[in-house]
Amino acid sequence: MGTHVIKMPDIGEGIAEVELSVWHVKVGDMVVEDQVLADVMTDKAMVDIPSPVHGKVISLGGEPGEVMAVGSILISIEVEGAGNTKESALSAVVEQAAPAPKADIKAPVVESKPAAKPLVAAAQAPVARDADERPLASPAVRKHALDAGIQLRLVQGSGPAGRILHDDLEAYLQQGTTRAATGANPYAERNDEEQIPVIGMRRKIAQRMQDATRRAAHFSYVEEIDVTALDDLRVHLNEKHGASRGKLTLLPFLVRAMVVALRDFPQINARYDDEAQVITRLGAVHVGVATQSDVGLMVPVVRHAEARSLWGTAEEITRLATAARTGKASRDELSGSTITLTSLGALGGIVSTPVLNLPEVAIVGVNRIVERPMVIKGQIVIRKMMNLSSSFDHRVVDGMDAAQFIQAIRGLLEQPASLFLE
């Protein structure tokens, strides 16, 4: 038997270190070639690390949340034959990288805590989340919860960044049975605590948001839009072409309006390198579409939106959103945007203040549609109204330009035929 040592690979783009996000194996597991061993997080995307060999895991080189240099030892696998390292080197590797066997490396480890068990124990107690809060969980776990009649917002997760695992659902069910049997008081005082390491995608989101608010001079502009005619057009197109071309949401119309409006406001379709003090205006409109996934907010990019039809844009948005939510979006699909569109759909609220996606200088935020009485030509009528809450980098975009840009989008959406006039 020999040992095959896998080192942190060079992922490219000049990246010197990455964050170890989650292990998919533990010491003692048997693995096969091409099986995913771990996920690592770069500045732009999550990357799978597959096994090049068959064998047994004998040591792990880091903990979830640890930043590891390219070329450092990631994992050691016992294999048939000589392996790729000498026995003496293996001893040093095991001594350095695996001082003690780990019971379950998938659970986040909090420094100064003796083990991950307190987190698992805490997961058995119900938690209170807002009704609109979406906890982290895989599609399989969500189905498990649905089948078991469990509200995920009441379950405490023991996975990375608080992700809910199958074991957490079982623990919650077991604890619920115990509470029912003992008649526990639902109004009893609680003093339990939980520490959740900020690692992986959640850490990257936190860093990017903090960096954006620290570096850019944000200002927001909110405008009310009557989308009655636009929604009527959307419904008509879906009734006529939905079966053959696919259903349209409002997002492709919004992307189209942004593309048309940007023709007159090239300074908004831009990136600002504040270190080099250079603004780059781009002819191509690469629209980032903010998408919520189980691991956090991701922004896949609809490239060359200026060259796409309404249905072509809709199809690409759907494809990218699916890739992001299933963790299959590539680094190229998550980078290179020139302006971002963000929407929470029915949860969009009345007003928001979206944070810029640096180095972009503008982000267009969509709030929910509500029916309200409006006065039109002296008559009170019911109209479908929606706010656009958008933010800009005041270092690059003047207030008047931002207002005129949003007003241009408003005009296009309120008179939707103008979206397609050339």
C-alpha cells in the first residue's frame, strides 16, 4: 500500500490562496476516482476538488473556513501501489496535517470549543426566524422537510454557515417527540446560544459587501412605475407563446429596458478601478442578476444582453439561476458584469437600498408589484404599481444622470411598445 497526497491545486487567475469551504469526506472513508472530496471558495466561485485516485482517506489538511495556500497539502489517501509520496514524507504529513482523527469534519468547528457536539445538540431545539427568512438547506433536505411536515425556519442547522442537514431534521423530529411526551412549556425561558462560523460563501459575501460600502460613495434613487400595461403585455405573450417559447417574468422586460436606456447613459454601464483611477465604459451590456442560493447571494451574468431577444434573455436568466442555485455556475458565469439587476420578487418590499457590486457603478433594484388606487385624468382607477430602488456610485455617476436614467427606464416600462422600437 502507498499514499497519494493531493495538494491544493492552482485554480488559475493568479489566485495564491483559497478558503476550504466544506469537506465531503472524513478520515476512514473510501473514495473513488472523480468523487468530490471538498469544496473550496475563490474570490469568485465555489470550486469542487475531485479525487484522482481510488483509496481510503487517512488525513485531512485543514478545517472548513481555513484559508489554504495553493500547493499546500489538502488530503492524503491510502492507495494500492506506491502512491506519490515516500513513507518518511507521509509520517511528516500525518503529524502536521492530522494531529487527531476527526469524528465528522462536515460539522463546523469553532475555535476554543472542545468538539462540534454542542452545535448538533443546539440544532435539536427549535429556533425562531422571520417568516420570510430562507434558511440554508439543499433541495434534498427541503424535500425531506416538506415530506415530514417540518417548517425549515424552526430548525437549527449544524452544517457550514448554519446549513440545515438531514441529521438536523431527524434531531428536530426527535426533540419534538420528546417535548410532546414531557409536555414542555413553549413559553419557558431560553438561555441557549449558538456560534456559527462565518465561512465559505457567507464570508465572501460579507467581505464584498463591507468593501463595497467602504469604498464606494453610495446614493440611492427611488421611482414609482405604473406597470399595468407591461404586465398585461407579459400575460398576453405568455398566453400566446408560453407553450412554445416559455413563460416570461418581468425580469427580461427590465433587462431590455436597461439595455435601451443605457444607450443614452454610457457612463452608467461602466466599471471604476479606484486604485488606478480609471473609468472603463463598455459597449457590451453584461447584466448581473442577483440570485439567492442555498449558500448565499450569487450574481450570475447574462452576457451581451444588448444582443438577446426577450425570450433569449428569459431563457438565459433561468439557466443561470438554476446553475447558481445548484452550485454548478462556473467562475466565468459569475464574473464580468457591467451593471446588476436585483429583485426579491414578492418579498421585494416597498423600498430598498441595494449595495453596489463593485467595480460596477450602478445596481437597479426591483420592489414588489402592488395594486393601488391612482388618479388618471381625474378618475380613480386601480393600477399595478412598482418601485425601482437603485443605487449608484456618486464618485462616477452624478445625481441628475442617475435620475434621468431611471426616468428613461420608467418611460420604457410604462409604454412597453417602445422597448422594441428602433
